[in-house]
Amino acid sequence: MLMKKIISTPFSVKKPFEDSLFGRKPLFFVFVATLILGIAAGAFAGRGADDELMKNLDILFLTNYRVRCTQGLADAFIASFASVFLFLLILFLSGLSLWGCCISVIMPFIKGYGYGLSIGYLYMNYGFSGILYNLLVILPGAFLCCAVICAAARESTLSSWRFICQFRKKPASESPNSQMKNYMLAMIWLLFLSAISSVTDMIFSVLFSWMFRFG
């Protein structure tokens, strides 16, 4: 049910722009495929990653597992929400620019790459324990977070595409003010869903991360 709500983001404008970009739901799944491609690339690269790299990427991808295993409730939520908020902010600003779609289309890949990097690193260094850590601690929150990022990339791309159409003087189905209102409401909705994904991440992190000690 939650995934269905993410895919069919409320407050969204329909036609004619969506038709020219394969439709809303197909576009969402295009970004899902891009994210999966990023996961595969990150998992391959993660096999050669070191501790210093994982620490440096922590603010974006939550890759510092030694810190994560000792975090409390508030710290776990703030770290998770800060990570997804950065992506949403970039996507939101991209949707307000004429060429923002060039940026928004690669954001799911980058998010997937970070998650894949975690998978590859943990598996190569800790084997089965690393995979179990991914399944119990990271995956539940990451699943929702990645869905939100893909939906936000879709909204950002469509918004930027509308600016391009207006620049080329193509007729719009709604006034610019109405389009902007719908875009703002859609992104606010996705920000709320990102908070839910962060709560999920916090809960599973606190419940299971204490079971792992990565030396």
C-alpha cells in the first residue's frame, strides 16, 4: 500500500507532459531500473573499497558501520534523514531549473551506487555477517528510501520538462502557478515519506545493529 502511494504521488499533474515522457508509472520504473544498475555497479566497486572511503561517504550513504552500531535513537534518525534529505534537496532544486532533468535522471543511480558499495564492502570484508547486516539493518529503510528517491526523481524530471516545454512555447495543460503548487505539494509528500523511511531505518538499526561488531 505504501509503495503504491509512493508510485502514484498525490498532487501530481497529469498530461500532456507525462505522456511525452512515457507516462508517470513507467517513468518511475525506469528510475528503479537505473537505481538497480547503480546497486550492481556499487557492489562491484565495493569489493575494493577501504575503511577511509566508507567513512568519507557516510554523510551520503551511511557507510560508517562502526558508528552505526553504537548510535542511539535520535542519532540514527538524524543520520538517516540527513542522508535522504540531501538527495531530495538536489532533486527539488533540479526540478526548478530548465536543465535540471539532466541532473535528476542520474540521482537514483548515485543512490543505488552508494547502497551497492555498502553491500560489496561488507560482503568482501565480513562475509555472511556482512550480508546479514544488510538484510536486518540496512535493507528495510533503504527499500523505502530508494523508492522515495525514484519518485522524487520522476517529479523533478517532469517539472524540469515542463520548464523546457514552456521555454519552447509548447501549450501547457495548467497554469505555471498551478504546476508549481502541485510540484511543491508532491515534494512535501515525498519529504514526509522520507521521514517514515528514516524512522524505519532508525528502528531496525537500534533493534539489530548491536548484534554486529565490525573490527
